[in-house]
Amino acid sequence: MLRWLHPRLRIRRLSELHSERQFLAGRQSRAKEALRVLRIALEFIRGFRTLHFVGPSITVFGSARFHEDHPYSTLARQVGRTLAREGYTVITGGGPGLMEAANRGAHEAGGRTVGCNIQLPHEQRPNRYLDTVVEFYYFFVRKVMLVKYSYAFVFLPGGLGTLDEMTEALTLIQSGKLYDFPVVLMGKSYWQGFLDWAQNTLVAQGTVSASDLAFITVTDDCEEMASIVRRNAVTLKLPITPVPETRAP
């Protein structure tokens, strides 16, 4: 139906459906902006109140578009299972695809799972393996929660959203805004092109230093990932208690 509307009316109707689009559409009345600030503040408060009690956590990022029979989904389940056995709560974006697979693996291992779900017109729905769900309208609020409550970042194959989250985490670490938490890229064949470009272009051109990439690990081995987060837990003196597997895979 929207395609038959005048372009300006179509944009207005779409912006009404997507509050963040409306927020980013430019200057609006001061009353609307004030109300929006309150809504954003309420989203932060809801996120803080919910995630404060989830315990030491690790955020797993990845695409919503891979089906459960894809090899990357199998890898994601192994990642979730391994992190849960290490004693971490597994946080994801809460949606389908690799997020669901990671939550499923943690759930099967008897661990706790949390989803920070973004409300979108497509692709995004809370998956069935979540113990706790927090819904967000605004991408930037959700991204803060995914970073704030995590003690390491694990990136499975993904698209623009995953790349955005990864580069933001790397920027926060590079700029000293965030402790040098481990950044683990799972899937060597998928991420190798990115690393080659970073080394051969970014480092070669001097826009980043080689040391800026030193805390990134690329692997296909969940045990290597586990040893990395284990060392980090010792360094930070986190109260981690490994969880024995109690649920059938």
C-alpha cells in the first residue's frame, strides 16, 4: 500500500513505523525531542535494571540469516555451549540465525542466555532459547548494552550489523574507552579477508597500528576461544563457576 502514496507521505508513514528513523530524520520540535530523550532514557534504565543481575557475561555476535543446518550454525552452537560451560551468561542480539544457535548451545549446556532484541519490521524476533529478553527500539541503546555487560566479544560470521558492532568494539578498545577485552573472530575462512585488508591497507597506510589488532584472535577452535576467555577471567578476577552440562543437546 505504501508504494501508492506520495513520496513525502510514504517517508512520513515509514518514519512513524520506525522510531529510530524518525529520530535520525533531522531537527524536530523541542517538545518531540524532549519526549524522545525520555523514551531513550527509559530504554537505558530498562536495560540496566535487567542486565545488572545476569552475572559475568560474554556477547556473541553473528548473522540472523544463516539457517540451523548451516555449518556456521553448528559452530555457533558449539560457541554457546563452550561459553556456558566456562560459567558465562551468553548474551546475543536475541534474534534468529547464529544468535539463536549460540543461545541454543548455551541453553543445552545448562547455562544462562540473554537476548537484547531490536524491534525491526523483518528478520528480528526473540528466539526460543532465551531466559531473559530485553526489547529495544534504538540500535545505539542496544549496542551499549551488548558492550557494557560483556567481558569478551565473540564474532561469528555476519553482515553489516556484525561488522558495525565489531568495528565499534575495536574502536572503543583502540581509543582506551574500553579495557582490552579479548575479541575472538570465529571462522578463519570468513574473517581472513577482513584481516588481510586491515594488515595490508590500514596498517600499511598508517591509519591503525599493528598493536591495534594484536588483541584479535581468529580461530575455528572453541577450546582456543575458551582458553582466551579463561585467562581473561583470571586477569580480571571474575567470579566464574563452570557449569556442568545438564540439558540434552
